[in-house]
Amino acid sequence: MKRHTGQDRSVTRNWHPATQAVRGGTARSEYGETSEAIFLTSGYAYDSAGQAAGRFAGTETGMTYSRLQNPTVQMLEERLCLMEGAEAGRATCTGMAAMSAALMSHLSAGDHLVAGRALFGSCRVLVDTILPKFGIETTIVDGRDTEAWARARRPNTKAFFLETPANPTLDVCDIAAISDIGHDAGALVVIDNAFASPILQQPLKLGADVVCYSATKHIDGQGRVLAGAVLGSAQWINDIYLAYTRHTGPVLSAFNAWLLLKSLETLDLRVRRMVDNAHAVASFLEGRVPVTLYPGLPSHPQHDLAMRQMSGGGTIVTLHVEDRVQAHALLDALEIIDICNNLGDSRSLMTHCASTTHASVSPTVREEMGITEGLLRLSVGLEDPRDLIADLTQALKRAGL
Ligand SMILES: *Cc1c(COP(=O)(O)O)cnc(C)c1O
């Protein structure tokens, strides 16, 4: 009997998540390699002119061009779909390519989008500046206020877009309730799930329609490559998303897809350990700085909701100190934790959002988003939490806290 490699969805969807993360989507070549092969090829040669014509006509299955299909990228896409419980999905070259393609493919001039206030800086620019340039109306709401989503609906509302927990304020939005409101309005509900990762939160199972990732974050999680993904129903991916991306081409390279296949094998182990470490660090910071926000601590204003829809408090801790001067002093005093605006990495990283990730949004918008001059975002990695706490202890002291 042929051993199962991981391609047949009727079998693999019944596997447990850990098995899917290691074996899902595997398509072995005739050499029987254990680790997935990297197909660094842009094109595919055909046996005959008739076969080429058949593939273009869609009457024959097979690959035609790596903007459209690639065996290594497909293995990654299938594995991500299994882990998320999605019917279909596509990998992209960056997280922003995923977010922009998901929204641009679905929306047209004259449509209306409602988005949560707290978004990754570039997502906010997409909603506030880029989509309106193409005649798409946008409304920003406080995503934590479920009723605000209902009030913002208009007859032409076609999509809801939100991030939860949100960057960097860790606002938590009620995915199930907001999805119901969106569906009542006929809107597609799109979730940026980069902060939680598929390990802690699965928005499609809570009622959302489309989930987008910056795979640069927890999925690679080792600071190597930029990548993204868009996952949803087969109908939406095939008819809406691909109608746009086939011809705009925001695809992932085979090499980067291969790296992410390796990353997915350890995603669960990494994220769960990072959550434990983040919990320890947040507990240490609480009471030592003016404000500590961590969805896994009872002091977080939406702790109950976070724990209902996530299986852990996340890997990010946000803290507020007095002002920019004190925030910069704390960063400059760190010896282990890097000053870095990436997140979800095996290395702990801290950034001052107002002068880095959210420097391109106006001070007024930053204030509306809750990004104060003293806000620092700490992404907790895989180091021993005792060393991280020791580093924070000495840095707080040197920064006069
Ligand atoms: C990083 C990030 C993005 C953008 O992803 P890139 O891979 O940097 O393009 C979008 N949303 C969130 C929440 C992010 O953290």
C-alpha cells in the first residue's frame, strides 16, 4: 500500500493539527525526498503543443507558470488551509500584499468598507489613503465596540476589516458577533490574524469569511523572510481573489515557501512557548510600569473575550511609560532584547511605535488609535524568561523607572 504523503484532503483534514503542521500538503517527487523539494522554476515544459493548449483551456490539469501555480508554494498553501480549516488559500510575497489583495480583489469604486481603528500602520494607510483613491469609501470604528460596527453599516457596505488582538494597543474585537453583523449587511468579514497566528485563534471557525496573514511574523518567526497568506472559501478564492491576483502577481517565491514549510513544522511549539514567556514577562512588568497590557492577564480590559476566542494570551506585551524620552531611554538600556520593529520572532524585540511602525500615520490618528508617545511594544521570544526579566529589570532602573 502506498504510504500517505499528505496531499489527499479527504484523509488529511481528519489528522490532528500537529500532524497537519508536519505532513499536510506534502507532495513527494519520484525521488521520495523526506523534506519538501524546492521547485525554483518560473515555467513548465509541456509534452506536446496540445497539452499546452489543454492546460491553458483548463481541460487538462497541470502547471503553466509560477505566477499561477508552483509545486512548493502549493504544498505551503495546502498546509496552511489544513491548519486554519480553510477550503482554499494563496500565499503572497508579503503580509501587505495579502491584506491589499484581499481588499482590492473584493471591493470596487462606490463600495464601502468598515475597519477597526487599531490596525498595523500600513493597513491603516491602505484603509485611509489607498482604497479611497480608487473610489472606495471607508469608515473607521473602535473595533472593541461591537455596536459601532452595526452603526457604521451602509447599503453599499461590502467588507469589514479588523485585526485582533490589534497592533500595538492589543484591542480585542469580538469576531463572532462582528461577523454576524457583517453578514447581515452582506459584507465580507476579513480578519488580519498575524498577532494570534493559527495556533491561538482560528477566525473562520468563529464565523469570519477570510483570514489574512503576515507570515513574516509568527509563521516564519525566525526573522528570515517576508511572506503572507489569504485563506477563505474555495468560491471566494477562485472567483474573486484569483481574478485579481492572477494578473497583478503578488505571489511568494518557491524558496521562501519552502522556508515557511519548515517553519510550520515548529509553529505550535514556538508559539506556545512564546505565550508562556510573554505571560511571565507581562506579570513581571505589571505594577512596575504605568500601564501593562497583555490579553492573557485579568487586568486586560477584554481578558474574558480574549480567552473565549484565543487559546492563549499571545506573544505581545504592550507597555506605556511616561513619554517618548523615557521610552527611548528604556530601549537604549536593553542588553538582550533587540530594538526592532519586527514581531513574532524567536528573539525578543521591542519598538517605540510612534517613532517607527506608526510614524507614517498622523499624530491625530495615532491618538485616536491609542498610540501614546510612551507606548512600547514588546514581542516576547524563545529566550529563557528569567534572562528577559533580568534585562528588563536593569533597563527599567537605568531609564529611571
Ligand atoms: C507585519 C504586519 C503586517 C504586514 O506584513 P508584512 O509581512 O510586513 O508586509 C500586517 N498586519 C499585521 C498585524 C502585521 O503585524
